[in-house]
Amino acid sequence: MKKVLTGLIMLASILAVTDVSLTFYFQKLAYSAVQDLGTKTVDTAAKPAPESRQAHFPILVFHHIRDYQPSDTKNDRTFIIPPADFEKQLKYLSDNDYSFITISQLADYLAGGNDLPPKPIAITFDDGDVNQYTNAFLILKKYNIIATFYIFVNPIGVSKNYLTWEEVKAMSDAGMEIGSHGWYHLFLDKLSDGQELAEIDQEIVKSQAIIEQQLGRPVVSFGYPFGTYNDDVVARIKAAGYNSARGIVNGKTHRSDSLFNLKAYFITADFDRFINLVK
């Protein structure tokens, strides 16, 4: 069975696809209307090893870093942080001696690798919106902060609203981790094991292969689109060689047996809420 699955994954990774509409983005806004949303998922983690580790700190999730526009709805603003507010948040972390790590550094520690620095915190970005380069990246560099960017492949270098591959590579070369957020940003738990096998492996395997080809370095962390997954999705992510996967269920404790169910918090422009989360 393992050989059959491996063969199917390899076949799916070379399938060509055509561009589709990005209307899913608006579905995402409707789906994620409430702050601190979390999607209940199936616990697929293996039993912890005798020398299992854990870490307790928040993983932060950002989306748009840009000024509000008149057309933005109240729901839109849940995912938007003006650059001045974003810098205020990062300055607070920097002034209070937080140490910034990537998701793969956390995964390495939980798997028995290097120790974490004092007061660790992980900053992540979802989707690959262009303002993450034009605004967020500049502020991250100003404060010498590293972060993990989860990008979905289809719009990269195609839509003006999303990053170009040159921008993705520039961030990677500057020390940012680039992870996969899928190909079309689908609800992975909605894809069946049979009929949609090629599609689910395109999201997991082909997206990874394209990013690695563009960057010339391994891609080992996955961000679940919409935070949804199931046992089959986790098995395919592991088989593809990822070392971790981040969801959107709230929580600050990360364990060796939850490397593919890392918890996180959506961050808004509410500074008081931000302070309460990171303390």
C-alpha cells in the first residue's frame, strides 16, 4: 500500500493545472468572520516518545499589512493591520526581549534538536499577499525579525495582488522561512481519498516541489488552508517530507506529538488583545 501511495504522489506532482478564479478568498473571509476562530480537527498525532518535549509560547498569524480602504468591510478589517500598528506590535516584542524563531526551528526543537532561545515567539503570514513584501517585510528587516511565510502557489507571479517569485526569493534569502499553503488554497478535509487523490497531492506535493524549484532550498513546513485537515491529509504531508504543519486552533503549548497540529492565533490591529496574547 505504501508503494502504491508513493507512486500516486509522484504522479500527482507532475500533473499540469490551469489557473482558477481567486474567489475562494472571499469565501475565506466569510468562513473566518470571528476573531480567534479555530477549526476542530481530528487528533492524528502519534503517541509521544519517552523523551518528548514541549514549548509554551504563541504562534502569531498575520494576513494583510496595509492601510484600511473605504471599500473594506468590518469582516475585511479582521484580516488587515495598518503598517503603523504592525510596527507598534513588533516594536513591543523587540523592546521586551522576545526571541524570534521560524516554525521549522520550533519543529527541530520538538523533534529533539537544538534548544530554543529565551522568550521565543513565532510570527507567520498566510497566503502570500503582495503587501507582506511591500510593507511587512520592510518592518521585519528594520527590527531584525525572522518569520515564516505560508504561500499558496497558483497566484504567485500571476496576480498583482500576490507576491512575485522574485519577492518570495528575496525574503527567503533574507532569512525568512517559506512554507506551503497549498496550490489553490482548498479545504483539504473536503477532498475524498479516491476521486480527489491527485488534487489533494497537488496541494501538498506539487506546491512543495514548485516552491523548492523556485528557491533552491527545502520546503518543510505546511500551513493548513482554512485550518482544516483530516487523518489522510496529515499522512500525505508526512509522506511528502514536511517536518511540521500549522493550524489555526488557539493554544500556546506545542508538543513533540503535535508537530502536525501546531496551534496559533490570528492577530488583528487590537493592541491590547495583542499584548494579552503574547504575555
